[in-house]
Amino acid sequence: MTTREASDYSVVNRYVENAKKAWYKFSRNKMSVVGLVVIVLIILSAVFARFVAPYPKHAGAFVNYAEANLPPGWHHLLGTDVFGRDILSRIIFAFRGALIMGVGVLVMVVPIGTVIGLIAGYMKGSLIETILMRITDIFLALPPLILALAVCAVMRPTLFNSMMAVCISWWPWYARLVYGMASSLRNEVYVRAAELIGESRFHIIFREILPNCLAPILTR
């Protein structure tokens, strides 16, 4: 085994050991394990909805008035709706839209809010910080649900437009969260040291301040 291979092997071993330690700590909390199992089951149900749902056809434009409004039973565990469609099957297929909506919104919202918060927090006291945070305050002053409904009323009722409507009302919360952290971190010793050695603002914001803001961002 060469020196490079030995180094790569030790790095892999270290990651494996860290992963085992993290899983051990996580598995000690029973509620966390239960939550993880529920999330995994929901994701698997969304991916394999066509095979999991007892009545896959009921997820679409299906009508069976003969079985409308049935109470929960062996054939329909959660009953049926006014059109005779199995409610459990429709819920399982609805997981797909919910997961796409949640993941899609976070993919768009978190980077936008984080970048705005980082720039405004690091440049606190400047004109840029004033403009960015006043725009953020304007969006925070508007009720999120009403703002989202107003956007949906203007655009066509599609899943993508719904995601955009939620994004418009959600990004200020991440911007405000990161702004508060960046404002306090901008005076830390390592940030001042990076400024003294001539590092660019891009480097300071995204290489010095951002890593220290990741934990609260991921938690939220």
C-alpha cells in the first residue's frame, strides 16, 4: 500500500468512525429514531405510491358515487370522499406534491435568504445593509398567507407557481435569522484577521462567516 493509499484509507476510516459515533448518539434518543422512521416511510410511500396505495386509480379523476362518503372500514381504511374515492390512496399520492413543494421551496428560499442576510450582516451600517433589510422588513410586515394567496391569484394555479408564492413569503425569515448571526460574527477575531491579511469580502462572507451560521440554518 502506497503512502497516498494509506492516507486515503485513514480518511475513509475517520469518516466511518465519525458516522458511527453520530448514529450512536442519534439512536440513543428514541423519539428521534421514531421521527426518522416516519420520515423514511413517508418518502418511500411517495416514491412508490402506485404500489403502496390500495386504489391507485382513485388518485386521479375517478368517480364512484355508489361508494361515496363511506366510513372507515376494511376495504377503505380511512373511508371515501363525496366522489367515492379512497381517502388513504389520495393521501399517499398527496405525499409526492407535499415533498416536492417542501424541498423545492427550501432549495430556492434558503440560498436567497442566506445570501441577503450574510451581505447585510457583514456590511452593517452601510447603505447596502439599509436597503436589503428595509426590503426584508417590508416583506415581513405582510402576512405570509395573504401574500402567498395574492401571488397565486395573479399567476396560474400550478405547483411551480405555488412554490414561487411560498418562496416570496418565506425568504425574509431566513434573511433575518442569518442577518442577526452575521452581525455578531463580523467582529470576531478570525474575521478581523482575514480583513488584515487582505482577504476579499467574498472570502470573508462565504468562507469565514457562513460556516458558523450553518447549524441554525439547517435546524430551521
